[in-house]
Amino acid sequence: MPAEIDKHLFELGFEVTEHTVAMLAYWDKNLICRFANNAYFEWFGVHPGDMINKMHIRAILGSFYEKNLVQIDEALNGKVQVFERPISTPSGKTKIARATYIPDFKNGEVKGFYVQVVDVTPLSPDEVPYAVGHKHFFSNERLPGDVVQTLRSCILTGFPGIANLSKKHFISESKLKRDFKEKYHTTIFSFYRNLQMELADKYIREKRCNKNQMAVMLNFSNPSNFSVCYRNYLKDKSYQNVDFRN
């Protein structure tokens, strides 16, 4: 009887996995796919059978591979990663994907990582009439911190824009900018750019990437623009570290 129950639960679990709209996968430490569900076909146009035990993660991610290297590296170093990316599906629709990478530990060693990717594209007013019609139910007490989390998730994809942030967090653009500046004493874009430069500085100092590679990773259209931003960041950082005591 227990064996029959276990078999039933296994079959049910498989059916649930295959019918969920979220992408679920497992990549080993060599970045070879060991599991993928049917959702990958809708998002990338690739059948799981063509992925499992055959495909390297670079093949499925394509141009996103370079942008996801930071998260892949961190996951293989044992750190959970949560971030967002815009993805164009084979149907031509662009979705905002929130990806979670969860390290798989075996005897203290990371053997690979689990992947969950869900669609977090903002719903239209017709899809969320209650939320749009009852904005007072959304508390703004944690708003600046929530916006920071959104900015962190977009470090490699580009600044999401004030209008998109306003829609995502259900607040007017003017109040969003005002509340954020009151808390962090800088503009939203300046804060975002500083997050990017902090990451760049870490990777450049650790000799994991050069400036041109970081420019690509951070989605700069021109490496020279990145160099200017990075120099300004180092200059400001140096100024802040100056000891003004006599």
C-alpha cells in the first residue's frame, strides 16, 4: 500500500509540474539540463525532451546567457538568486520573468541549482479591477524599500523607468519620486546607477571581468559610457572615504 501511495504521489507531482505555467528546471554544476517542464516550450519554443541531458544552459538562454552569468555563478557558489528579465516569447509577446535560482547542496557541496521562472508582467486594469479600484489597500510604508528590490532585480537589464515602477508599485510617479528621495536622498535613477557600479567594482577588483565585459553585462550600449560612469563612481567613492579630521 505505501508503495502504491508513493507511486500515486509521484505521478500526481509530475502532472502538476507539467501543467504549471511557470518554468521549472534543474541544471547541474556543468550547466547541463537534467530536468525541464513543458512551460519551456511556451517561453522558449524548445521541448523538454530536446533539453534534458542534452542542452547546455547557454543554448536555451541565448543572448541572456552573458547577462545571467552573475546569477549562475552566485547560485553555484551556494547563494539563492532572485531577479527579473524581459523575455520575448515565440508568440511575439514580451513577458517580465522573475527567476529564482536555488542551489542544490549534497554533503555540503553544490551539485547544481533548481530554477523557477514565473510571469510577473503587470496586469492590465481589466485584469485587476479590484486592485486598481482600491489602491488604498496597498501600504506605502515599505514602498521605497520595495522599489530598491525591484531596481536590484533589474541591474543587468537596464533601468525599468519611472512609469513602469509607478505601475508596478501602484503609486503616482510624483509621489514615487518624492518618497524615494526623502528616504535615500537621491533620485531613483542615480540610486540604480550606483547599484550597477557597486557590482561592476566588485567584479573588476576581483578580476572576474574587465570593463568591456561589465559594460555588456550591465546592458550599456557603449563601453565608453560605462567607463565614464565607473570613473565617476570611483571618484565619489574616494571622496566619501577621505578623512577630514585634522
